[in-house]
Amino acid sequence: MEFSESEQQELRAVAEEMAEAARGVTLRYFRSSALAVDNKEADGFDPVTVADREAEQAMRAVLAKRRPDDAIYGEEFGKSAGVSGLTWVLDPIDGTRAFISGAPSWGVLIGLDAGQGPVLGVIDQPYIGERFVGGFGKADLARGGAQREISVQACDGLESAILMTTFPEVGSPAEGAAFAAVSAKCKLTRFGLDCYAYALLAMGQIDLVIEAQLNSYDVQGPIGVVQGAGGIVTDWQGNPAHAGGQIIAAGDTRVHAAALEILNS
């Protein structure tokens, strides 16, 4: 699907309006003693808050006004059909565990899927006031009223790479072992940054993000940002990753290839 310059500008404006709407909601609840937390799982802990639900509702309200013909897939309220061929993929708070802990590594994620994956993505961190937008061949960071273009950094191999993931166990025991094998080759490994790790990758601070057992709404926004910044995002077999599952994102194709070889060995 091709987009004219005016269409690209319109879609970005809608994405930013949604991010702004979600920003207002999430900041009202973040680090609030009144925040109530529900658990989605009977045998574990998968938290959801009123902030998650209200933030997604705020974004859906923007789409109802600005893009009523587009489909929506949101974490909290599921799928809504559309007729345009475009689907907005929304995660109102990626990193709810961080959110309820008061740690500013969570983010609002917005992806625009044109059928073969995201053509536009947003990672917004309301508390520190950073918004990463990527799509249509470029990416930028807005903070404090200033905006600058961002890009991934070159890295010649795993021995020079900084690797990030969210959970130390990554996924299943087998997935965790595969991750550990890559980590052992890297210069540095850090944990726990949720979607913000992809933002750091896009701005050239780190080199590699490896995760597993993700959903489409966890990755579509980050994929748009990373690809716009010149990076690569696939599954662990090197295939498109916009449906979720096992995810590897890299700034340099050499690092991506080296990590894939270990993950599949």
C-alpha cells in the first residue's frame, strides 16, 4: 500500500493525537496511591489497571472521530472491524508491571498495520516526555519542545553489542537458554526496560533486543520505530515479526545475523 506525502502527514498527526490523549490519562494515574490493580490470571500475575483501559478508550475516541473506517486491535478491548485496509494496533500501557511499580520504563505503543506489518509506529513515554515516531523511511525523537532525527548505530559483532530484554527468563526454559547463549557473547546485557529498550535501539544507544512470547500489540509500535530508524526486526527464524512471538531487533545486520545463528543452534 502506497501513501502520498499528505496521507503520511495525516496518519502521523492521528497517531500523535492518540499518543497525546493517552499521555494525559496515564500521567493522571502514574505514581498515584489511588491506582487500583486487577489481575488477568488466576494462577499468575498479569496486571491491568484503570489507566490501561481509559488510555485505550481515549485513543479509540480519537480514531472514531478522525479515522472511523480503519480497524483497531487493542490489548484491552480487542478488535474492531474496518474497511480501509488499515489497522491501528494499540497497547495503552506496555509495561504495566513497571507502571504500577513507579518505574518510567513503560510506554504507550501505537502501530499502523497496512496488511504486511506496521508502516508507522510510536513509542511514547509520557513521564519523561519522550516520543519516538518511526515510519515511511525515517524516525525521530521529540522531547522538551525539540525534535531530532534518530538512527540505529553500527556494530561489527556481538562482542561489541549491548543486549536488552524485559524478563531474565525471556520465555520458556528453552528460549531462556537460547537467549543466554547470545548474552554470553555480548559485551553487556541489561534487563527490565519493556518497550523503552526498542526506543534505545532506534536512537543508537544499544544494539540488540531479544524477547519471546509477545503479542502483536507489544511489537507493532516498536517495529515501526526501529525500522524507521534503519534497524531490522524479525522473529527468531528471520521472518516477519509483526504478529508477535519470538522477537529479535537489531541496529546492524551483522549483529542480527550472528544472534540468529546462535538462537537457532
